[in-house]
Amino acid sequence: MKATEGKYKYGMVINLDKCTGCGTCTVACAAENNLSVIRDETDKQRTISWMQLFKVTNGKPFPDTEVSYFPRPCMHCHNHTPCVSVCPPTATKMDYNNGIVSQIYTRCIGCRYCQAACPYQARYFNWWDGHFPKGTERYLSPEVSVRMRGVVEKCSFCHHRLMRAKEQAYAEDRRELEDGEYITACTEVCPAEAITFGDLNDPDSKVAKLSKHPQAFRLLERIGTEPKVYYISSKDWVRRMADNYHPNEFQPV
Amino acid sequence: MEINRRNFIQLLAGGAAGIHMTPLPWKLMDDIAIWTQNNWPWVPKPEKGRFDHEKSVCTLCPGGCGIEVRKVGDRAVKIEGRTDYPVNPGGICPLGAGGLQLLYDETIRFTSPMKRVGPRGAGQFTAISWSEALATLAERIGMLRKEGRPEALAAVDGNRRGNAEGTLIRRLLESVGSPNYFRMPSIEDTYTTANLLMQGNPGPMAYDLENADYILSVGPALIEGWGAPGRVIAAWGRWHESSNGNGPKVVQVESRASNTASKSDGWVAPRPGTEAALALGLAHVMIREKLVDLSFLSNYTHGFEDWTDEEGRNRKGFRSMVLDGYAPAEVEGITGVSADRIVAIGREFGKAKSPLALYGKGKGNLNGSLLECMAVQSLNALKGNINKPGGAVVQEGLPVASWADVSPDAVAARGLETGRLNGSGSPRLPLSESLVENLSRAVLESNGTPPVDTLLVFAANPVYTLPDGGAFGKALGKIPFIVSFSPFRDETAAMADLILPDHTNLEKLEDVVWPTGLQYPFLGLSRPVVRPLYKTRHSGDAVIALAGKIGDPVAAAFPWGGFEEALKERLRGLAESPGLTSWDESKPAWETFARGRSVSPDYDSFDDLWDQLESSGFWYRPTHAFYTWLSCFRTPSGKFEFASGRLEQAVKAAAGGDAGDGLRKMGVEAVGDQAYMPHYEQTLSGDGEEGLKLVPYELFNVSTDRLPNPPFLTKTLFDTQLRKDESFVKMNPATADRLGLEQGERIRIQSDAGEVKARVDRFEGAMPGYLYLPMGFGHTAYGIYQKGKGVNPMNLVAAGKDPLSGQSVWWSARVRVSKA
Amino acid sequence: MTPLSFEWHWNADYLVFMGLLYVALAVIGAGLIYTFLKTWMDLESGESELPPEIESRKKYAAY
Amino acid sequence: MDSALFPEGVKRCSPKVFLLWTLPWLALLAWGGLSAFLCLWKGLNQTNMSNIFAFAIWIVFDLAVIALGAGAFFTGFLTYVIGRKELKSIINAAVIIGFICYSGAVAMLGIDIGQPIRGWFIFWHANVHSMLTEVSFCISAYLGVLAIEYIPIILENRQIEKVPHLRLFGHNLHHIMGVFAATGTFLSFFHQGSLGGMFGVMYARPFAERWDFYVWPTTFFLFVFSAIAAGPCFTILCTKLTEAISRKKLVPDNAVQFLARLSGWLLSGYLVLKIIDTAVWANTTVPNAGLGLMDFYREGPYGIWMLIAEIGIFGIVPAVMLMIPQVRQNPAGLIVACLMNCTGIVLNRFVFIIATLAIPVMPFARFWSYLPTWQEWGIAMALVGYGFLLFSVSYRYLPVFPKEQELNPAMNG
């Protein structure tokens, strides 16, 4: 299953120096994508949060302690996408034309093999039917279907926003989208503008340039999943957190 | 062909076989599968409708970010940032992004006026009509006036200082005849008082941090909700643009490895409550090493050098005080920060071109310490970085118009002459406007008829948010009649007898006055983006209607048809002042501001201005008269005062001559000249032996103020902050080892005010000897996502008083810990 | 999934995998049909009168 | 009372005793029924599975019983395809055990998936690249084969046998059983393999990942190998247990000894491959992922003991025991060796499922622990209850052990 390169390859760069760990991306994602709420949202093993914050510390004692955050959307792995290849009813697929890994909720049978195969813990199962306190079904967006229990879901790079942007472009008689015309909800909302989103295949796009930044890296790069989500950090200890290294192997930039 | 049984069956069988040769059955099977899976009756199906966007301003915190609400038909489906708003270029905060869960969750809101039917606190209400509700209240107020004790009407208001609704409420009390209008504490109290004492002008604190090149942030949760979060975090992002390494150096002063501390370029961790000593230690280094702006100090400040007062006495100046009392070694002893570090930071600050020292406490939802704020501001003064681009800017308030004065009748005039119940403004506490904690004390300590008969609560949830160990809630038990104007079923509303629910932010017209810390005058107009969902009413309208029902002379003080009319009259002032209602996205307001050119207004009349305000949602003036040091200070000396003349006058007035007595009454321990200057005094709550201290801390991604926390925000939390119904208290592993506590172990934390249970989170970034308990949890009201989740540290903090201001010391409290 | 399904791809992966599956199912199906037919024919031809002991079981005694 | 249904010439306990015997198993079934109802009605939130432990005790049970049930396909293969006639005395038991294991596993999977009514989507929208698709296809087809193999045994019931149509049908099925057995072997081989492949292909989880041989990772072959090494031992254990409970000798020693000897050799062969595989993995996959072998054995209870126990204690030891005639001919030795063999294989499945998921891959991801809820235990235990019940009923009413009469002449009534 060799990935045939498509025309577009949407990806993301998250600057961890800018990221303040505020969690707005998580909230905006939940609001944009009709994420369900379970009764106990502190159950971190079972809550659904497509954009999840991971907290890391440098492990030094007080007062040299530092914390940092990895906001983690779906990586939309480009190479032999681990979840896509294992899904028995083809409920998840990568669209080679834009690189987005989709999830068909009405197709998913809930076997959770994809969750087992994903090393980024980016996939979430609906252990419950979504709980919508009285009245809150009114904020649900018609652009994203509400999931039923028993299916797996994950970040879609706000695929419906791509559709929206394309429709807008067609309406204006344009074939191509401008850089920044299609961005995800988390990119849009980030108060520090730490997230950049766009087409990695377009050499002029901001995201493509940032992805080539010397301090740019990806999570678990050596496993070979080729994620389309990059991070930038000026801190060695943060960069070291992104992958497993043998002793003395890590090279500070 | 004859149809008989045999060939009918043949036909059927043939047809059945044949149809399987076509894709039809397979396609049908597929469609049926998908159709059934999409139609589970309990999975909501969002209605479709026309897509729309409405611009407004967020009022969920004092930050006032520009928002754009995406709508489908009549429904608001998403809150997003606005890129055409000068404060926040596109981004918002988690609470703002999750705001629709507050709007639409019926289980946490009041859907119509209510009167209490169950016992107080049980939250059992029955719906009544608005006319009945207002009549009940008007009658009660009329009765108080008839009985000649209008001062028994009190109001606690969470509106920001100077907004139209808050001013209306104050006006209601004034016209009825009660001086007992109290505003909920906030960092603004500290800022305005410090500015009054040192600069002679009670304007808002205006920090031009985008143009500073070194930022020493003493206490504010710089990237975790302080000021206008949209503005500060956007600046933060710009500073860390990978392509430019020329952002300012940011040094955070805080006792815990918060996000701000960790993400800053430097972190200094003094013991909580010793920040003033640290600031003065830095001042010591700067003065000793002559890293100060001597020309500013000698020409435009008072009390830097030793001086002689009018009576000819020799007075000590700031310089001698700092050099004598705050040597790095000494400061190390107080703060725990090494002398080397103090010297290093002092030098960095002193050598920077435009270093800015910011003061704050967390998000700023509660007050800070007045002496600390003054000490930090004196660092800016030492560098002459006052009223300069990249400095602390001296600003007047917004140029809004005042309404015609109230003319109280005899009853009201007599009522207004009674002393305020909280003692604020009295000689004992001349520097504070509102001390809500003292109100509860006055009520609790009263015998016989309580001094408050009817309490109105607006836009506040004091039962939960006040750092008073639960005293306010207890006081409510003694107040005969409580009226809540809260749109939410909060703790205070649960104690109320009458509910007159306000709209929530997206349903309400509001003026958003001057986001905290912003360097230029700014007013946002928050417009309703959805029609009110329930039978709620704008509190401004409710107040005006109430005044009408009370009758003259109260009614006469409210000549407006409604809140909008009153607001418009107030905003007329803006039309007479140069300002802008539009913004060019390519020119950040702070850049324009620093250039200091004058602006020509983009409106020519009030009507024009109002139209602009309604569409753009803001008015601002990105210009300033910098370096006007001869005229900008309105202190008794006309200069920036290290030694506050106004304070000295107040102390004298308080004690009738004996300065020491006056100072003691204000809670100041220091004696002599340093008492009038920024100096360090220990601030701590609770009695008992030296030992563990509790520091309540705020999380950016949890609503810690009056608003309930939307469940989406809980998704961003870690389960070392809240797990199931238990809060986690952070402590240094060394401290935990000393107490024999493992990760996750349950403990009981006790103070003189109360006791809570929590679980241990061993965290290297916590200062040894201190416990850090998150705020925003432990509600006893609202819905299933808030009620009973964790504990409220405010139940443990009580009694400590900040010197001079008399406000609460909530940032450090003595506690005891035992295993639970 | 059949070659008529919209997701079907005419490539080796599908042909081998689905092919083998259908072969296995066909063998099982054929076996069953054969047994049914044989039983039916045996009954028709009157060979239903087997000895009370099933032959095959008798054979066990030999081991 | 029900003696008319017994196979000819054998003795069975009274209905009362039998009823008493079934009670605990019925109780397990009831517990499982309640659990299943809750899981289907309220959803999988009734379990302690999570986004971390996406697979849990049910999948461990599933894989374990499928490995142990491999006795059916392997014995069938030896009996019908290779023609080892002595195994005819045990093939019925092996088939029934296999049927129990597979039907139980499939039923459990039906509850385990979040959307049971969409289960058929695997077949309908098959992703032919997924190992789980291969598993599902082969398991369901093989369950059909097992049913076909089971039918003639049912038809041999004394009363059913009286119906000529059915007797003849059973007889004819018997005749071409070789075809089914061969197909079953083919299917079973692929799903045992693809069950292993499921884990080996998870290349983003270095703990499970194994290098590829053609389209299959080595775990494909290791799972097949380990299943045929353990399956016969489980069949032996089941027959020995039946013998112990019924206090009768049911299977001639030659059949048992043949299976035991074969198991010993297969297990040894498997272990050689497993050790090579582990060594290769530890020296290629693991360092390529930036890890050392011991990095996997740090989290919670999942220490290096797993590897030692799986390969050493419950691998090499039973293999040696089974290969030594004196040991395997000793009744106690045989039982212990078979038990250890089965334990080792179950442990292997456990490690591949639970440890794989428990060990975080991202350096900053944390370790979570997992304990099943009573509902999860209920459904797992229902499988045990169902197994005992079906086997007991089969034993009571069907000629499961053709040599029973011969081996117990004294009881001939």
C-alpha cells in the first residue's frame, strides 16, 4: 500500500514556545465538532477530546521546574496510516488527494482496533451516548453529525471547513484555495497564534515553511508514521520528549 | 399467461434470484444500514438553517475580547474570535470558546423570575411574573423608606467599575437613600488606589507591554487570564515568533511553576506575600548600581531622596529606605530568592531600555496587595518608565458623560449620611471603596434587627467567590430578604428569596469598559446576538422598572425608557472626545499608540458614533500625550510620589493627629517615614504556628469567578487537578515526604476558617512548605458538571487584611494537614 | 463484499483475499449440497435401511 | 428418566445429580446474561475498558480460547487429512471443545464491539488489508465448519438416530468430513495466524510490531504454531477432566500420548522460533524505535517476568516435560505439563493484548492500569459456564467418546 501522493497535503505546525497550554484549542474543537460530553469529564481515559493537551515537565527540582504542553490533534499519518490499514469495515480512510484521515461514524462497528494501533492516543471511543443537558442540543452545529455511542471518532482536521472553503471558492469562481482560507477551528481560535495550518505541498504556504524550521519536529518520527502535524520548540528538553532516544543519542539543535 | 400457484412461485423465485444479479439489493442494504444508524432517537440531530455571523464583545471576563458568533437560523452554534478587533486579533480564551454551554444549558439557568419556596439554599423556586416580582421588591423598598431606614437596602455588585449597569445600580441605592452599595473585589481596586497614592489619579492601570523590551511580571497570571487575555496572549505569541528573536525578555515572579512561570524566559519564586520585598530588593540593586533614571527621579518624583517637610522635619526618602532595609542578603531572608538572583534581575531590569514591571495577583478577579503594587510601580518610576511608550501609562478614566445628579429627598438624605456598613471610606479604611467582607462581618456581629434588610446581588456570586471562609454565606442567613439578579442558579441565588434573572452575555446589551491593563482608552459594546431564550430581563432595565415602581423621588432619578437610553446618554461623552470606531488590521493598536500621534475621530455626531459602535462594537483612542510629567501627576506635590502625601493626609485624618494610631487603624505595622512609602509587610491569613501555608491558585481553563464552568473546559483539565469529585492539592515532593504523603493520597486541610478534603499531587514546581489548591471547583450549586466537583479553597481563607487597603489577604493562609 | 460493491477494487489484494474466501465458502457449500443430495438420493433409492449401528462407528473398535 | 437419550451401553448419573452439576454453570450463564444485557443495553461503559485499553479481558479470553480450541482443527486435520486413526477416539471431544471455544468467542466479540448490529459491515465493507477482517472471515466460516463437524455427533444421539433421514444425513456428512476438515484447517490456519498478525502489524507500537514475512508479520506464524502446540494439550486436559469427574476411562492412552508427544515437539519448535523472533525483534525493531528491551518492562506490573514466564517457565519446561516419555506417561506429569503449556500460550496472548496497550509509545504519555468490572468477568465466566454445560450435555447424551463402552466393560448394563 504505497501512498500515492495527491495534489494537496494538509498539515499543521504547532509552536510550543508560543503555546501557553490554555486549552482553547481543545474547547474550540469540541464546540466546532459537536463533541459529546460524558457525565464525568475528569475520566481522562474515556472522555473525548480530539485536540488533547499533554503536559510535560523537565523533571528538575524546584525552582528550576518547567512545564510545557503538547496539544495533540490526530497526526493524520501519511505513511501506511496505522489506523486506516487495520480498520476492518473501512470506516477510516486517508484521502490521498488532501491527506486527511477521515472517520465514517455510521460505518464504524466499534471494534477499537484502530485505537490499539494508534500510538498517539488520538482516537476516541464513544463509551456513552453523548450527554446533552437540557437545552444544550441547541448549540449543535449541523455541519458535523452527532455521534452515536459505540463508535470511534477523532480529529478530522475540520474537514467540513475544507468543504465550506471550497464551496466559497467555487461560488467566487476560483479553483484553488488561498493559504489560510481553510484552517481548523483550533488554528483559528488559538490566542497565541501558535497553530499554523495549510497545505504542506505548497512550498509558499506558511505551514510548509514552518515545517522546515530547524527546530521543527514530529512526534515519534522514527516509527515512520510520517505525521502531518509538526511541532516547533526552542527547548531541547521539550524536543527530546517527542520521541524515544537511546542514551546520548539525542542531538540538540 | 395464466397465473397459477406454480408459476407464481416460479416468478417469485426467478425474480428474487434475478434481482440479486443487480446491484439494487446490495445498495438498498447499504442504505438501510446507514439510515438506521443515523436515526437513533436519542442522538440529537442538529437542525439546518441559514448560516450567519454576528459580531459582538465577550463579557464573560473583564478582558473584553471581540467575538464573532456563528449562527444557524436563530441558534448560536459557535463562538469565534474576531480579527478586526484591536484587543484580540482573532484568538479567544477557553471560557469564551465554551460560552454556548452557559447560554443554552437550561439546567444551570433561571428561566423566569422566581420566588423561593423551599428552605434557603435548597434552590427550590417557583416561577412568578415580572410584574409580581418587581412589585414585591418595590413594595419592600418603599416600606424601608417609610420606616425611615433606607440604608437597610444594600447591593453587592459584580459589574466592573464604571460600566453603565453598575452606575445605575449605585444610583438606585443613592436615590433610595442607602450608602450601602458594594462592588465585588478585583485587582482594579488595587490598581486605582496605588495610582491614586503615587500618581494622584485613580485612573486604570495602563501597561504598554507590547512596546516594552523587558517585562518583570510580579504576580499576574500573564498568559493565564490576567488583563485582557486575548491581548496579552496574542502579544506573547508575537514575542515567540520563531523568525524573530527580538521579543522582550519576560521574567515571571510567582511561587509556583505555573504555565506563565515555565514559559517565561526567567522565573523567580519568592514566598507568596513577599513580592514587595523582592521588588524593593531589585530597587536596592538598581539604586546602588545607579541603574536608574536620575533625571526623572530628581525632576518629577517626590520622596526619592531624603526631604524636609513643610514643618521642617527631616524625612527619609525611598532611596535611603531601600538602601538601608532591602539589601539582597536581607531580601533573600524574606523571600527565599537568592541574593545573586536578585542582583542579576535587578541589573537586567536596570539595564533594559524600557523595562516594565507589571503587578497583579493571578487573573485579577480578586484584589491584590496595595503595598506590593506600589513597590512594583516604584520600579517603573526608578527607570522613569512612567507615561512613556513601553511603560506604565498615566491615564484618566473613559470620557463618558455623567447623568444628572440625583436629588435625594429627606429620607434618602438621612439614609445617605449613615456610615457605610463595611467601614470603607471611613477614616479607618479611607483607601477602599468596597469591602464586601466587612459587610458580612457587620451583619453577623449585629444584634437584634440586622443592619441589612434587603440585599440585592448583581452579576456576582459572593457566597462562592469571596475569600472569607464562607462568612458571606453565613451572613445571608441573617438578612431577611435577598434578591438575586443572577441569570444562573449559583450559590448566592440559592439563598435568595426573589430571583430577577438577568440575560446572559450573548443576550445582553452592555458597555465593556477598558479591559484591565490595556494601555489606551477602550470601550466595547456587547450586543445581543440571540434573542433572550427565557423570560429574563436586562438588569439595567429591571433597575429602571423597579425605580418606576418605587415611585418618586426614586423614579424621577431614572427618566429613561430603558437601559439602552440610559447607556446612550452616558456614551454621549465619547462623541465629544477624539477616538476611533474602526481599526486597520495591519496596524496593531499598540504600534499606533506608541507613535503618539493625535487621532481625528471617525464620527461626527453621537448618532454617527452610536451607529459605528453598533456595527464595529468598539471605541478607542490609540494615542497618548507621553512625557507630560509636569502635568500628568495630580499628587499633592504634583510629582510621582514615592512618599505619598495623600496617604499621609489620610492617616492624619484617621487618627486626628497621632500618625502611629492612624497607621495602626489602617493595619500598617511599619512606623515612621517608611509607612508612607512602598515597603514590605508580611501578609498572611489565619492564626497559629508557622508551618504549612495554602495558596489558592487559578487555572485559565476553569471559570474561577462567578460563572459556572462549562463542561467543555473540564476536557482540558488533567486528572491531577480534578478527578471524579476530588480536587488535587499540589505540593513539593519534599513537603509530601516530610508529611509522609504519597501521590493521590487523601488529606484533610484545616484552617481556622474551615476544612476541606483533597488528594495529593506531588509536583516539583510547587514551593516547599506551600500547598496549592485550585480555585473554581467545589460548587454547591449549578448543574451536574459543577455541583460537588472538588473543593473551594476560599472556604479555607479568611481574616487576613492587607495593610492600608483592608482588603482580604487570600494568597497565603496558614493551614494544617492530616491524612483523611 | 462482492465485486459489485462500490468499494471493490479490481486488484490483486481483493482478488486473492476475497477469492480465497469465496473458494472456502464454495467448498463448504458444495460439501453440504453434496451431502443433502446424496442423502436425498439414498432415501429415494430406498437405501435408508442401514444397519442399526452406524458403520463408521463400528470401525472404531478396530483401533 | 432421560436414560432413553443416553448413548447405548454407557452409564450416566441420575438426572438429579446432573441437574445439581449444571447449577453452577447455569449460574455463571445467568451472571453472563445479565452482564451481556447491561453491556448491550447501556453500552460498553459498563466495562472498565477505555481509550487506552481498547482491548481488554474479553479479547484476552477470546484469543486464549481460540488458541486452546485449536485442538479441533489440528486434531481434525490429523484425523481426516493425515489419517491418524487412533485420534478418532478423541476427535469428537476435540470438535466439541473447538465448537464451544469458537462459538463462545464469536458471541463475546458480538458484545465487545460497540455496534453489534453493524457487525456484518466487516463482511460488507471489508477492508482486505486488515488482519481483523481476515480473522472475522475465517472465524465465522470456520465456526460454520465446526457446526458441520458437530452435527453428525448430535445426529448420533440414540433417539435422533432413529429418524432415518437424519441418520443417513449424518452418515453422509461423516463420509466427506475430510473435505470439511481440510477447509477448516485452511480457515483456522489463517485466522489463528491473522489473530497474531493483528498485533504484529501494529507497526506504530514497537512492543507488538514484528518484521514481515511476505504480507504477514512473524506473529502470524507464531500464533498458528503456538495454537497447534497448545490446542491438543487443552483437548487432553478436557478429556482428563471428564474422566476424573465421570470416574471412567474414556480415551485410550495411545491417542492421548500421541497428542501429548506431538504437542511437546510442536511446542519445542514454536519456542525455537519464538526465541529467535524475540531476539531479532529485540535487536532490530526495538532499537529502531529508540528503545531498549527493558524499556518495555518498566510499567506497572508488566515486568520482565512476563518474558521469563512465557518462554521459560511456561514454555521450555512443559516442552521438555512433554518430550520425555516417562514424564508424559505419568498421569500427574502429563496434567502439569499440559496445564503449563496452556498457561504459557494464554500468557502470550495476554502480553500481546494487555501489555501492548498498557505500554505507552509517546514518551510523555502516562501509564494507566486496568481492572475488569464484574460485567466483564461475567461475560468471560459465562464462556466457562457455557463450555462446561455444552460439554456435559454432549457427554451425557451423545457418543462423544466412542471407546467409552469398550474401555468400561464393567459398566455395560
